[in-house]
Amino acid sequence: MSSRIANKALIAGLILIFILLVGFMLLQAAKVLVNLNLMSVTGDKVVVAGRLHDYVLKQSYAMKCYMLYHEPAYLEEFRHYASLSRQEIEELQQVVRPARKPLVEEILSRQQKYTEFCEKEIIPLVDQGDIDEAVRASLQSGAVVMIDEMLERIDNLQRMRVADAFAINSQASSYIRQALWWGCCGGLLALSTGLVLGFLVNRRLVLENLIYRLILLNSRNAVIVVRRNGRIHLVNRVAEEIFGCRREAVVGLPFEAVFTGRQQPGEVAFSYPVAAVLAAGEDACSVEKSYVTTGGRHYSLLTDCLQLRDEGGKPHGVMLIIRDITEQKALEEKLQSLAVRDSMTMLYNQSYLKQALEREVARALEQGGRVAFLMMDADNFKDYNDLFGHPAGDELLKKLARLLEKHVRQVDIVGRYGGDEFAVILPGADQAVAVEVGERLRRAIAEYPFPYQELMPGGRITVSAGVACFPDDAASAAELIRHADEAMYNAKRNIKNRVEVWFSAFKGLDADWPGERDLLYNIGGLLAMVNNKDRYTYGHSEMVAHYATALAQAAGLAQEEVKKIRLAAFLHDLGKVDIPEEILNKPGPLSDAEKEVCQCHPVTGADIVRQIKSLEEIVPLIRHHHERYDGQGYPDGLAGEEIPLGARIIALADSFDAMITNRPYRRARTCQEAIEIVKKEAGRQFDPHLAELFVTKCVDVKAIGTGEGTESVQEEPSPPAGQQPS
């Protein structure tokens, strides 16, 4: 015990002496650094004084040149260097020691005096014209005297600073010599201390080696040490438990002979390329391996294979540290699943759907394939929630989710897009396949016995779906989603419970107006602006273009006229871009002022299109599409044949689609009801001949539907004949 205490006291004493010596050396080093810093600062001051000397000379030279040549550039140069000189002197005032401030102030005073002399005496005379040689010589003589006096004082200041620099250099050299001497002494003492400490510590190495071995054998991780020759040197207790092998049986054997990856007697069904790691001489970390025991237990193992090198870098083998991450892996998989799934329906969430769709679109683009996207929305879901409560609504969404999973293809990806909206990604599907899947889902949902469905419109739960396909309908995943959403909205805006395929009238217009593709898409951008304010407008315009084209063809018009009418029908509501959103979507009747605002949209739309020279012919069709056959329309009150034929066709198509579509201020009429109104208004609101053609040749009641199942919206009082809102 006394020997151990004495050793500790000796070690403590040596360490204390070493610390004191190091502290003293650090103090010496600090002094050296301070003096070196002073040397740098003093050197800078010498440079500043030299720079000031240079500025004064350049200032004097510029004034001489100005007196001789009367060039403005020399005057600017004189004032520039005068400013620099004054700035340098003012900075010197801030940093010089108090004893030298009077000298600097005197330099500043003479510099200001010289500058004022030049500004007040010399420059005005030079600016007035030629100067007499005698006057020039007199002025130059006075200026030279001032400059010489100023330079003399600057030189005095510089000599003082040079002397300071020599003194500081001498002091720094002395400190450096002392620091070197103490450094040598400290080095010798450190060497002696190291030898003594090495002797005392060496006896502890055997004990520490034993401790390290115990750590390896008792670690919670499996540890296997393999020598450089590839033979097993050590296997700890955890490795024995995981791999079912005894230490005594495997130590000394080649690693590949024991851990083979096969389930044979004396072998372990776990493999690791130890030989390759030994040959490469580099660590291999965080390698995940699966392992199944003879009893069928599954392990997930995270393995690090670390090089064992001595201090000289010589390799002696490798050490495998194997961590059992089976439970952690299961938890990670569960958390990962929750991160990409909707917590209520357990379908994929919107974020994952977007990522998956982008991947599928990229794959289709690379391989020249297809992908379809289907958006689906539960009809009247808000009413279901309000009537039967949110828990019942949540259960409805869960049942919808299970139905979707059951009736899609195996390769399809189903997710909840948000609220009561669902989406399906259909890899490799074209429009026909996507519609087939959508119809299968729609029928399965319509036929399923949901709770309380008998109390819903039509006595059942239904969905409306929209389909868009890549690359036919969209050039990107985002555009595919937007188009499928628009198609779904078109399905809901009429009779619901249907699968709608996205269609853009621009597809047909491209062929009709081949030279105006960019123009048409710019106009489409304006319509998209309207659509952002009132989603009804874009789909409504497409349907009006469809009906107007059919009616124009039934009327026997030439193909060129049909093309113009189709384009005008698509653009007929372009003027709504100027109508405030709160008026467009107002749920109740409009005031007189609001009606007046709305009735300006034909004129506004016509004015927009009029600016495009190639579309001048369709301007009257847009302006007059709200005129009535009896002359009671707007904006110009035209009647009968005064109204352009194309405008009369668009007016009929516009009113019919408006009648069979749900709007915020009234519910949709059935197709049959709308047809009756068209017949009734023939000769009043509509051209009678066109009305007859439309009813007999352009309307397919079965294709459009009867309107059953439309959502219940409070109906406004019937407006005067011919003034149905559109």
C-alpha cells in the first residue's frame, strides 16, 4: 500500500512540475506573441507614414501639373490625394501615443493650410486664364515651402516609428531566446517524466488487457475476432447464443468453415465476406444481414467488420461486431408504414401517392409506357356526415377503402387523397383499362349495403370519378392529377355516380387551328384563371363547345363555320375573368348591381378576343351569345335574324348545359326538364328552328342521364322565361 501511495505521489509531483514548466513556457510564448504583434503593428505604422509622404508628394505634383496644363483631371487628382492625406492624418491622431499627437496635429494643420492656399489662391487664378510667369513662380515657391515643411515633419514621424520598430524587434529577439532555452529544458523534463511514467504505467498493461478481454466477452453485442490468417481467435458469449456454437469448438477454425450460410452439421447459416475485408484492408460498417437459426427463429443483424491494427498500422486481423436489431427493424417497418399511410383508412396518403405517381410517370416516360390516374369522390358525403355524425362518416370511408382495395388490379396503388377523395394509380393502363377499373369500383360501391344508405339521395351511396392518362392527357404527374381532378369535378357537376374521362376542347381545336396552338393555349391560361375563381366555368365551356358543335353540324353549316362556332363556344365565358369571385359563387339571388356586373362579361370577353387579329370573326359570336330571339337579351337587345347564327347556337347550348348543372344558387334540372324548357322557349329565348334541331338530333337523354341523385340544393324561385342563369 505504501509503495502504491509513493508511486502516486511521485507521479503527481512530476505532473505538477511539468504543468508549472508548461505554464511558464506558455507565458514566455505569450510574451513573444505580444512582441511579434507589436512588431506587426509598428511596421504598419511605418508603412502608414510612408504612404502619407507619398500622398503629399502626389498632391503637390498634381497641383503643379494643373498650373502648367490647366487640365481638370489634375485638379481632381489634387483633391483626391488631399482627401487621402487628410484621412491618413486623422487616423494617425487616433493611434499615436500622446507625446506625438502635437507633431501629428502640426502636420494636419500644415496640410490644411497648403490645401486652402491652393484652393483659394492658385486654383482661381488658373481657372481665370493664363498666369503670368512671375505670378506662377511666386505661387509655386510658396506652395513648395509648405510642402517641404510638411514633408520634414512627416519624415520626423517616420524616423520615430522606425526607431520604435528597432526597439521592439530587439525586445522580441530577447524573448525568443528565453523561450527557446526554456523549451529545451521543458523538453528534457518532459522526456524524463515520460520515462518514469512509462515505467510505472507499464505494469498496468496486463491488467488492462484482461479488462478489454472481459469487455469483449461480456458485451451485449456478438463479437467475433478473426486473425490475419482468417482463423477465428475469439467468440464472445452473445455470439455463442445467437449462432448456437461453442467457443471451444470454433476457435482456431477458418471463419468460412464455420459461418458458411448453410444449415449443415457443424456449420452456421450466417455468412460474411471476412476474407474480402481482410484483403481490402478497409472497414465495412453497418452491413445488414438476415439469419435464420436451425429452430426457425429469424434475426436481423447489423454487422461492422473493423480492422485490427497496431500503433504502427500493421494489420493483425478483423473484429466483427454484430448487433441484434430484430425488434428495432420491426418497429422501423411499422413506423415507415405509418408515415406513408392514412391513419384512419390505412390506405397510402396523399404524399406517398404523389411520389409514387411521379415514379410511375418517370418510368413510363423512360420505357415509352403508359400510366393512368383515377380520382374518386364520395357523393353527398357532407350530408352523410351531418345527418349521421362523424363516426358514421369515418366508418363509411373505411368501408370505401376496403372496397377499393378489393376491386382494383394487383399492380394498382390505392390511396386516400384527402377528405372523402380517393385516388388510384394504374401503371401501364390506357384510357379503356382505367375506365373499366373505374366503372368496376363505381358499381361495387353503388351495390354495397352501406348503413343508412336508404336515407341518401337515390337510396344508395355513390361516387364520382375522373380519369386522366399519361402521356395522352398530361405531360407530368402534377398535370395528370389536375386533369383527373377536373374530370372528377365534371362528373359531379352534372348527375354524379359516373366515371368521367378528362377531355380538353383544345385537343380538337389544335386540329382546327393548326397555326394558332400557342395562341389557343394562352387563351386556355385565361380560362384557367377563371376556373380558379369558379370551377364551373371550364367544364361548362367544354360542354357548351360540345353541344354547339353538334347543333352547328345538325344545321348543315360548313366545316369552317363549325370550327369558328366551336372555338367561340369554348371562349364564350372568357369575360368572367373580370367578375369578382364572391359574385360568381354567391349562393343566393344576385342584386341588380351584381346582375349588371355579370351582364358585362359577353362584352369583356369579346374585347379580349378582339385584340387577336386572327380571331376577329368570332368576336360577334361571343358578344351576342346572351341575346334573346325576342329581343329581350343583352348587351345590344338584338332580335331574330339580327343575332349572328353562331351566337344563337351558342346561346342554346349555353342555356341547356346551365340548366342540367348544379350551381350554388339552385339545383340542376333533369335532362327531360331542360328539354321541355327549350321547347317552351322556342321563338322567345331561342331560335325555333335551332330549338327543334337540338331537341330532335343533338340531345341523348340516356347518355346524359335523368339527373337522379343530384345533390339537394335549395332552389331559387324560377326566373323569368329566358333568363336562366348560366
